[in-house]
Amino acid sequence: MIQKTQNIFLKLFSICFILFLLVSCSDSNDPVTQQYFVKHIKSKNYTKQYLADIINTFSPETADLLPDINISTDMITYNTFLPNGFPVVASGIVVYPNNSDIKGIIVGLHPTITAESMSPSTAMYSNELLLGAFGYAVIIPDYIGFGVTTDKPHPYLHVENTGIVSADMCLAAREYFKTIGKNIDSYPVSVVGYSQGGAAAIAFQKIVENRYPTINIRKVYAGGGPYDIPAILEEFRNTKHTALPSSLPYVVLGLNYGDNLNLNFNNIFLEPLLSNYKTWFNKNYTNDEIDKFIGSTDITTFMHPDLFKTELNEDLQKFYTSALNNSLVEGWIPKAPIFLAHGTADDIVPVVCSNNAYKTYKNKGCNVELKLVESKNHTEAALDFFTTTLFNIMFGDTK
């Protein structure tokens, strides 16, 4: 009995010793198992001159500052999640200088699009990539519903999913850069977005600061964003006007998918939107084309009359509750500094969104700044926002 026990002990000791040797002798530089990055799909290069020509159209003084840098744009796929928590492989692009060192990391969140042809990984372009011309690596997710997930609905303005998908893309980019000999793990990130991208930037911050401790946010730059959907709805109920008619039904469809509301659209849309929303929002048409289909900037002509009543019908109430739950103004305290900008004449995303966000964050003791671009509409203020953001990043916040 004693001999048998000794034999068992010797066998166990031998196994443990062999395992110890295997671990001890393993190469510490062996590739780490990739948790997020899945695959590199395609690449496109941009020359300094090409980028300078684009930048020169809206900011000649900025184009003059361009260093002698060409950039690579790579489409990658990565692991993330749908709004219902199911795993999915999504896509986006990473941009970086191919003839110089990386100066810093920027997460660029693109504005509202409705056509797949305009998604970053399909077009291999998004305005945020222009920051790469100044030596930065720029990480730009497609969002769910675009790129390789174009068969899925887009959860437009859904805070949690937008934040998760963008954060997972950031971590996937870290892993991808290692495969091409670049390590950006220690870099803090600046976050930049305008319009939907502005809301996505704040959503990214909210989710990262609560769930992704390995991502260090240096500063968030958010312009013209719909941070406060209930405030937008109240503005629309009062003015009954929007310069972008497609945006309101897009929010309804996005939150219906994101929060699984199972809305009866007979109680939300009017004809011809009611009979055609599936076709119009099928990723084949741009915002401008859908606006023409809707045919009016008067919200009363395409949204159910109950939207303008004191008591909402059951489906509009479900939508409104979802809008409250997806507000970026209340329910959290931002930690990283935030720069907000908004045109005072914005008739697509009312300036009340930025005013409310600024006042609420400021009252909570947050490091937040608001720049109001006087008498500028949504498009005009965008140019001011990107120019200001670029100069701040270049000379102040990302080193």
C-alpha cells in the first residue's frame, strides 16, 4: 500500500515538474491569444497631397501644417456584441502614418449615415481619418448595422451598444497593431465625434469609464451631438420642424432595435413613411434621399398626431421611456475632460442638448467646456468644431 502511494506521488511530481519546465522554458514573446481582433480584410493608402487637398477645402491654414506623412487605412473585423448581448463579428478601419512614428491615439466616431456605401470600411474613408495625416493613429468603428454587420438594423443612438462596440474596436485595434509591429497599449486615447459621432463619443466615455479599465481616456471632443433625446423630442413637439426629417424615424427604429421595444409603427408613423420605412432605411439610401422620400420638414406630416399630445399613446410612451434611458446627460458622472461645441442656429440637433449636458456635468464637478458657435447651423458648426479640435489635439491634449 505504501509502495503504491509512493508510485502515485512520484508520477504526480513528475507531471508537475514537466509542466513547470514547459512553462519556464516558454518564450515570453510568444503571441498572446487575441480576444478582440479577428482579421485584416483590406488596405488603402492616402498620400499627403491627397489629404492636403481635402483639408484645404475647409481649413487652408490647417493644411499648411501637414507634415510629410502618408497614411495607411486598414479594414479589420473584431469580436463584439449585439444589443441583445449575442456575440457578433463587426468591422471598422484603423488609420496610421506609414512613414513615421505614431504620435498618439484617437478614437474617431463617425456622424449619422443611412447608406452602407458611406460606412467607413466600405468607403475606406471617414472624415475622422484626416487626423491621421498629422501623425496619429485613428480608430473608427462602423457601428452595428454597417460594414460586415450591414444585415443587422443599426441601433441608432443606443448608448450601451454604441459604447461597447466602439470600446471593443479600440481593444481590437491594439491587438491588430501588434501584428504589424506597433504597440499602442500604453497610449491614452482622445475621443472625437460630431453629430451622432458626438453622442457616440460621450457614450464611449460612459461605457469605458465604467467597464473598460485598460482604456485610458485623455479627453473627449464632442460636437453637435444628440446627448439628450428627450430634450430633442420636446423641441420637435414645440416647433414641429426639423431640417433633417429622416433623423426622427431613424431614432425610433434604432431604439426599437436597441431596446427590443416591439413597437407598433401604426401608432408612430404616418403615410407614406409607414408603408415605406423598411425600404427607405434598408441601407441603400442616404439621409438626403430619405428626406426627399419623406417630402417635408414639417414633423406633423410624417409622425403620428399623438406625438404632439400631452398624453402619448402606448407605443410612443415606450419610445419616450427608451429615449430617457438613452440620455447621456443624467445617471453618471464623467471623469475625463470633455470639450463640447454646438452651433446656436442648429436646426438638426437643437443646441439645448449641449446646454443641458454642460450644465449637468458642470454641476457635478466635471471638467467640461462648452463652445457655442454663434449663428451657425449644424453643418457650419462642424467645420469650426473639427478645426478647433485638431488644433487642441496637436498642440495640447495628445502627445
